[in-house]
Amino acid sequence: MSGDTSSRKVKRFSESDRSSEFDAATQKALEEIDICQNEIDNIDEKASEEILKVEQKYNQLRKPFFEKRNQIISNIPNFWITSIMNHPDLSALLDDSEEDCLHHLTKLEVEEFEDIKSGYWIKFYFEENPYFENAVITKEYHLGCATPTSESTPIVWKEGCTLGQTIESNRSGRKRRHEPSKTFFGWLNDNVDPYTDDIAEVIKDDLWLNPLQYYLVPDVEGDGENGMEGEDGSSSEENEEVEDHQESKSSGQRK
């Protein structure tokens, strides 16, 4: 962590090209500010190291609960595809054929590298399916270097299957944030620019941490124009008929 922090340090006042522009009193004050800032930076560096140790500790404490949760999830059919389809950012990635394929997804795992800061894996486990041979597809991110990289397990497609290959990709090499240009399998195969990979961030920092909240999203299909009910449980059409009848009755009494 110290190496990362030092690389971001700004030029000190004594090294600045403007250090000779000020009068003696101002220059002395600026030098004192510079000394204070140096101490603050040193404390921030130590804090980063301590925070990293705490994160590593609690990652290890969470790990057995993630494993236990996955064991329980394995007893629920279509848990992961349901959670993905209910997620507002991930559901937009899937076309019909990919949605069908992901019904064969039996387990999802996110695992950070031991030092946390340098990267992580996202692993997708599949049962036997008519689309590809892989039992596990992994996408791996290396973030601790000057130029972050990612790599994916080559997918061994079965004859006639190439999911995610029909969507036109962004040929500039960079994707707009929050506007994914590929389908799910297109994303799995895209390792152009990890910096703009919002999908990985959503899976790692949202879906993986609490998939239950998305699995339990209520199915609102059917709450259409014809099926809306009033507070008393009757439909809107029934309420309108009652109101029309009451109006005609009142009109007759007035005559």
C-alpha cells in the first residue's frame, strides 16, 4: 500500500517552481503548511495500511458464510438467474437465448486476491447444458499494476452455439459508463478495458454481497390495466359499474 500512496504524492513546496515568488513571511508560512501536509500524508499512508489489514481480516471471517450461503442456494432452483433477471443493471444484458442458458448456472462466486488491492475472480459454475462444454467460466481482474488487465476462460461452444456474439461492440476500445454495449457472454469475452467494467463492479459489490434482495423482488407482471384492484379488493371495472349505476339511480330520483 505504501508504494501506491507514495506514487500519488504531489510536488512539495520546496520543489515548486513558484517557491521564489513570495515574500519571506509568506514563504515561511507556506513551508510550515507543507510540513503539516507531509505529516498528514504520512498518517494517511499508515491508515491505508491498517485499513487493508482490517479488510483482509474480515474477508477471512466472511468467507465461511459465503460458502455456507452457496450450499443453501444450491437447493433453490434458478436462484442465480432469478436474482440476475431481477437486478436492474444486469437484466438488460441478457437476450432470450442467454437467459435460457443461465438457467443452467448453479453457482456464482467472487473471490478477492489475498492482498485485496491487486484483483479478484468472478466464477460462474454450470451444470451440463446444450450451449458449451465448460463447467466453470472465470473472469479474472489484475488491478495492482500500472495498466490493469482482465482475462476470461475461453468458452468451448458446442456446435452451432455462440451466445453473445450478435451484438455490435464498441470498436473504440472503451465503453460508456452505465451503457453496456454487449450481452452477458459478450461481456465475459471482453477484456479490452477493466477500468470501465461496470458489470464486474455490480456483480462483485452488489449482487454477490446480497443476492437474496434481488431474488425476493416481487413479480409485478399481471398488475396491468385490467387487473388493478381497489382498496376493498374489487377491480377498477367493477367500481366503475357501481358508480354508473348509482349515478343513474340518483338521476331517476331527481325526476
